[in-house]
Amino acid sequence: MRTNLTIIMLIALTGLSGAGVLDSYPPENAAVLYYKCAIQYMPSDELKSKISDAATGVIEIDEELAKEINGYEHVIKELVDAGGIAKCDWGIDYSQGIATLLSGLSDIKNLSKLLIADARLLCSEGKYAEAINLCVAAERLASHVSDMTLISGLVGTSISAMGDKCVTHILGEMPHEAKQLLRVKTILGNFENRVDRIKVGLDGEKLLAMVHFDPRSEMRMTPKMLKEFGWKPETDAEKKLNKILIDKLSRADDVFFNELTDYWFKMIDNFIACYDLPYAEAYGRMNVEIPEMIFNDSQKKPEATLARPFMPALGKIYSLSIKSQNSLNAIKAAVEVYLVKAKTGKLPGKLPAGCAKDLFSGKDFIYEKTADGFVIRCQGKELGDDKVHEYEFKVKK
């Protein structure tokens, strides 16, 4: 029964690629392979948990777990193949707007854990180049899954975080040879900017909400839908405006929906513009100035009152994207340090010139040698958590 179902689903999935069953491999659409892998990768809950712990470095991979991971070699190969395909169309119907179901994200994250767990296994076997290749496949999966929603972008960010941790581990285990390190440097230089990945999600959220802001749409915002979204007026001004809002929604007032659309676009564009500012300034605007503006408007304008419940925690999401890219920048800087050691036989006294910057401060990272290797530390804080991030890199004796 399972085999027949799998065959039927795989035949159906070829339609996503625009290719026929007998066309050349691989397909033009990476999503076909990802969906295929999700069907083939169905471990028990116990095994799934062990692979997750292995991917994040919580447990060492013993002989039994290594055998289980190697049993999914065919899935891992297809994931690597999928990473080499530029196009990735998940075939998601976004006509439901913000209510669109993204049910495959947990499967994608589990597949990324399989990739990274195998990368750690290969590293333990001294196969460092192959291990790095699997980290690349995981980063490509993170890029592919980061579609036009913030949720998918955040899943991509979490995959990248696991991949960064694994790359850091591999760099601490592998011999520091210039040729191998230059390869890693080139690979990291080709990684997508992770902050831009979230910006794409913001544009997507702007368009998704439009389904609900079109008075002619079957999914247009109604008083009932507003209640389902959990909106409750809190201040006296909002309670007074709420009556006007309910009336305009009930009548599908064209003028009001146009005003709502204009206001929504303006606010999201204000958030997007912050991405071009230095971190501290952007954080202040996203977490204080713009939310205050929206709140003040919501006491006077029904369109702003309605926009409020649609606004996610965009300031925190921005910080997560900066944190993710900063982690990658730190690894890039670490590779420059390892290259100096490969060429001179010892760690440099200071960070080499021209390294990637600390995005929290806009300045160079702080570099410090330790007993086990070195630390690369930020000069600026992640403001939401009031935390200075540092990244530890080991040098094998």
C-alpha cells in the first residue's frame, strides 16, 4: 500500500516541474526532489530525535546511529541534487492569503537535520570536503524553503543556524591546509545574504494580506474574520472606531479598502526601508518608532486599527536575520584566521584586514586567541536580548 501510494505521489509531483516522467534527471524544479525526499524519509520518532540531537551536536554519532544515517544515503544524494537546482516552486496556493497552509515546513527541517547529521558523521571519518558539501546542501535548502512568507524565511534561518554550527565544528577538526580553506572561503562567499532572504518574506507578507484587503475577493476581510483573527479594541478611541470599522467591512466599502491597502503598503515599506540602515537605528525604528506610529494612527484611523493585528513582530524578526548573517560573517572571518595559520604555522596576532564585519556594530569583529583556538566577538549588542555574541573556533593540536 505504501509503495503504491509513493509511486502515485511521485508521478503527481512531476507536474510541479513542468517535466514528464521520462524526462532527464534531475528535474528543473528542486521542490520535486524535496517532496520526493520527504516521502522517502519517514524515520521513527526515536530515530528522528537521535538524528536531531546528532545534527545539533548534542550527542556523538555511535556505530548504530551511523548505520541508520547511512541507510538514507539515497535521500541525502537527492537533497544534494536538489540544492544544485536554481528553481524551487513549492506549488503552494497563496490565494488564502495569511491563512495559507504551509504544512511541509516540519518535513523540510527534518531533512535538513539528516543532511547536517551526515555532515558531522563524514567529519568524524575525516571526509571534510564531503562534509562541507552537505552543509552547502543544507544552506541551499534554507534558501529554497525561504519562499514568500516570513514563517518559511524563519525556518530557513533556523536551518542556516544548524549549518553554521556544523561548519564551525568541521573547521575545528580538519587539517588547516590552504587549498582546502580557500575552497571553503569560496563556498561561503557564494552563500545568499540571509538578511535579504527575510526582506523577500516581508514583500510576500505585503502581498498575502492583499487577498484580504480586496473588496471583490472571496477572502476579503469581514467582521467575522476580524473576530477570528483575535482583534479586540482596547482603548476608548479604538472601541469608537471599531463601530465604523465593522460598518465599512460589512458594506465592503471600496474607499475604505483602498485606504487600508495604501496604509498597509506604506507601513510594510517603512519596515523594509529599515533594512538599509545601521543595525541600532533600524532596530529603534522597527521596535519603537514605527509601532508607536501605527498605534497612534489606530486611535484615529479605522484602516490603521485594522492593520495592527496583521503586523507581526517585525523588529524581532529583523534581529534574527542580522544574527544569522552575522554568524556567517564570523565564520568567514575565522576562515581568514585559519588561512594565516595554514600559511605561517601559527595563529595571527590580530584579525586579518578585509574580513567580514560585525553587523551589530558595523565595525570589525574583536579577535582573541584562546587555549583551544580563538574567539571572534561582536563589538555591538543584539539589542532585544541585550547580548554580545561571540563565536568560538578550535584549532586541532
